[in-house]
Amino acid sequence: MVRSLFAACLLFFGCSESLAATTGLFPLAPQPSATPWPTQEWARGPLPRSFDRTSLANLLGVVERYDPYLQQTREVVVIWRGRLVAEAYASGFGPNTRLVSWSMAKSINQALVGIAARKGLLNPDQPMPNAAYTATDPHGRVTWRQWLNMVDGMDFHEDGAKRIEDNDSADMLYGAGRFDIAGYAARLPMAHPPGTVWNYNSAGMDLVASSLGQVVAPHESRPAVRRAAMTRFMNAELFQRIGMHSAHVEFDPAGTAILASLVYATAGDFAKFGYLYLRDGTWDGQRILPSGWVDFARRKNPADNSDTYGAGWWIVPADSSKKPYDSDIPPQAPRDMFYADGHDGQHIFVVPSKDLVIVRLGVTYSANGSAAIGRWVTSIINLFPNR
């Protein structure tokens, strides 16, 4: 029985220690014994000894001014060794101000699928069912894991779209799909065999959220009931357990949680979510995510054309190839860092080698803004000692 359970762990999730050893992933540290879990609030702590406080103050000073590259930085939170060591807020914003996640929601979506898998509600290596598919729909052959890796094969255009009219994500959220995002996504054609090509896909993540809603409330088609059931699941299994008390998820009129883009929370609560991943999916002595699920998030997807995306999280490529386009993270950044990335510069940076989580929320829409954020956060990260 023990052997079969261990085999299932390897097959479905991977075991954290073995995956870290075999793939070169930096080990994730346990909670420091003298540090309280931030379920209610973050404990405050000192910066490291001999720390360059002047440089940190200058870097956090972007909240006080408009920067030509970063533009508006509204909220910054820095967590080191489990304690809040620095924070900064622009005028009109503060610790209780909720801001939108944009695509950081995809990382939360990945967590919720993992929780459902841990509870035995789904198998991530089986095809993901969805009521929006037709009986012969090729989408029905794509596994949960492939959707999360964005190697689903769907013909979806978002990154690289030159005009708003060509952006499928905009059409899904604000155009033809706005009343039923999963229905819109399910009608998109397939362009590649599943598992072969990586393509950034918000529609796929909304399909995942729709399928997750059907797992949580099986055989239920009434939007209000599906919404209520999904809200209870998210609150009870994730948000309340890690103290994300400010978290709010938007739904479409069909009852699908918009978990590709629309979660609202404070910077401190987004930091709690990042901290869950820094601590390998455990919280206060309990496992929230399955063993190995964080390693799945931060391990490169299986497609040859991508080395900057894991599963619901972005990763730093091991070398300089940076496929399919340049990474926004400079070479000076720790290679073990992984991060949630949202439109207009929303980020949760997780750095295991530094025992560090940094959240940056704001409005950065310039052409070089993402690279500027990468340089800015790398400057902060490199002020901290290695673990």
C-alpha cells in the first residue's frame, strides 16, 4: 500500500525532494522555527545585518514618483525569512488597498487545481472534461497538466497581437465572449497536437477554471449555484487557510471564475500566496498543495519552443536561450526565481535561494516596462544574502 501511494505521488504530482534532486531545482526551505505563520498578519522583522538600507530605500522610492520606465509603482511588499522587512505605498494606496491581479490569477488557478487533485476530485494527467465541449471536440484530449503548462495546442492569439481586434483575450473578456468565457474558449480551433507547442493562452486558463467549477459542483448548470460552490471552495481550501482575507474573484455571467485574470487582493495577501509556494505548498503544519505541485509550477514545460514558463508560473531560463522571446529577467537574477506575472506590471517574485518573496503592483504599460521591472526587482533581490 505504501509503495503504491508513493508510485501515485510520482506519477501524478512528483515528490518534491526527488524532483528537486533530479531536475536541479533549488530546494525549498521549511518555515523557520521561531517565525509565526502569517495567517492573520505578517510578523515584522529586521533587515539582515550590514544591509544596504540606502539602496533599498532608493529602490522603494519609486512609489513616490513617476518613473519613465516603471511608470506607476503603487504597492511593494518584501518578505524575507517569513517576516515583513519592507513595504512602500504610493499616495492614495496602503496595506488595505486591493488591486487587480491580472494574469497573476493564473498562478492561483494552478494552485486550485492542485488542491482539487490532492482531495481526489481530479487526476491532472487525465483529459480535462468540460461541459462546453462537443462530443468530438479535440479539446477533450488535453490533460489538466497540459492546459496548465500552456501546451494545449489551441489556436489562440494574445501575446504578439498587433491590434486589439486580433487579440483573442480582449475579445473573450470584453467582446463576443464576455457573457460566457468558457463557451467562447471551447469554440476556438486547435492548431497543434497537445504537448508539442507552447503558446500563452488565457482562454485555456479560463477553460481550466470552468472545468474546476464543474468538478466542485458536478452536474450543476445554474450559474448562481456554480458561482457559490466555487466561491466556497476557493475560500475554504485556499484563501482562508493562508489568510488571504482580502481576496475576491470575479465571475462571468455563466458562473465561471475568471481565473486567468481577475482576482483582487492586497499586496500583503498576494505575498501570502507567494509564501505558500516558497514553503512548498505547506502552511502551519498542513499540506495545502500536493507534494511536488510547486516543483511542477517552477519546472520548464515540455515544449521545445519555450524555456521561460512552467505551469501557471514564469521561470528564469537556465541559459540565455530565452524562448520563445526574451525573458524580462536579467542575467544577474537568481536562476531559481519563479514568478507570477500580470498585465501592467503585477508581480509576485519567489526566490528560494534567498528565502524571499517580493510583490510589486502598479501600472506599467511602456514597451520596455517589463524589462525595467526585471532590472529593478533584481537590484532588490541581490541586496539580500543567500540562504
